[in-house]
Amino acid sequence: MTTIQKQLLASPRNHRYILTVTAIILILFLWSLASVNLQDMNQNGFKIALNILKGIFSPDLDLLFNVSKQSVLFLLVQTAAIAFLGTIVGAILSIPLAFLAASNIVPKPISWLTRLLLIVIRTIPALVYGLMFIRVSGPGPFAGVLTVCLTSIGMLSKLYVDAIEELDTRVLESMTSIGCTTLEKIRFGIFPQLLSVFLSVTIYRFDMNMREASILGLVGAGGIGAPLIFAMNSYKWSQVGSILIGLVILILIIEWMSNRIRTKLIKG
């Protein structure tokens, strides 16, 4: 028997802890199963599911490939534009909020208040923001941009704060010793350390916002969501298939590109 095996055998056994955690997970799993109701699934439901599959595999090609304002291509471009603009504006607004929430940059009371604000922003679902902004600015892409911007602030600020609090403070101490101003420390000491992390997180958020922008159309905030729900309510499954195919292809392309860019930023 090797030394490592002896050490492993001699290590304390947490059987009680493992059994307790396993029992809790099992109880929660069984409790969750109670909400599953298969009685409502009838022959009509299976027929609708079959029609959806038929629509996906026999899409409306004219809707998919023409360039009118009602086409899938136009609506996908609009959805991507909503996600992109909302992400950029949200990322810019997140930077000052992140610095105000970082306890190693500002006094703790200011940090706590800013963190509380960010928690409140993250708590409210995107669809609720969408409905609120539609009342303010009217239905359309602008309401979608505002919604994506606000939801991005909630997530990006938190991740930016984590990056700021992991800064190498020795660089800042060295700059302080040679008489650098606060702006100089931010420009030459902080941002070079944070730039790649900020860009990587922002690209990841844009990837998420593409999906959110698609859903926001369901409440009238622009993009491809509204035509999708209208086609489903009208049982136009070939149009549903066209929209879903276009949406899947666009998200796959964006995810592939974002993963490549993020990998390059992280590895340098």
C-alpha cells in the first residue's frame, strides 16, 4: 500500500454529511415530481407537437429568404441590433457602477448602497422591464434596447466588481509612490488589468442578450419574438419552422464567434 493510499484511508469519513445532503436532494427531487402532471397531455397535444415538428422540417422558404420588413432575415437583424446596442450601452453604464460597488476602491457605505441597487436591478425579470418600458416609450425596438441595457447592467456590474476587487494593488501603490493622480492610476494602472476581463464578460453577456431579445418580442419590444408567437397562435407551423431555423442559425453563429473572441482575450 502506497503512502497516498494510507493517507486517503486515514482521512476522516464524512458519511453523516454525505447521507444528509443526499437525503435532502432526494426529498427535494421527490417533492418537485409532485408538480409534474401528465393527465393534461391528450391526443390533441401530441398532434400539435407533431405539427410543430412538421413545420420545422418544412419551413416557409419565402418567409425565410426574402428581404421585406416581415421576413425572418430582417427580424433577425433587428433582434441582433437590439441585443448589440443594449449590451454596449449597458456595459458602458456598468463601469462607473462597478467602481462605486467595489469595496477596495470606495468607502464601504457607498459600496453597500451601490450593491443594493444592483441587486434590485437583477431581481426584476427582463419581461417585467419590457412591459414597463413599452408603457414609457411605446412598443418597438427602442423598448427592447432599454430592457436589454438595464438587465445587462445588473449582471455586468456584478462581474466587473469581482474583477475590480481582484486587482493587483501593488501596481497602484507603486503609482501612488511616484505621485500619480487618481485619473492616471485608473488610466494606466487599473484599466490595463481589467480590459480583457471586461471585454470577455461583455461578449458573454451579448450572447445571452441575443436570447433575451428574442423573448422580448413576445411583449412587443421588437425583434423576432412577436411574429413567432403570432404564427404559433395562428397554427402557421411552417412559419414557426422558418423563424426557429433562422433563430437557431443566428445564435449558433454568434455563439461560435463570441467563444473564439473570448478565448483569444483570455489566453492573450
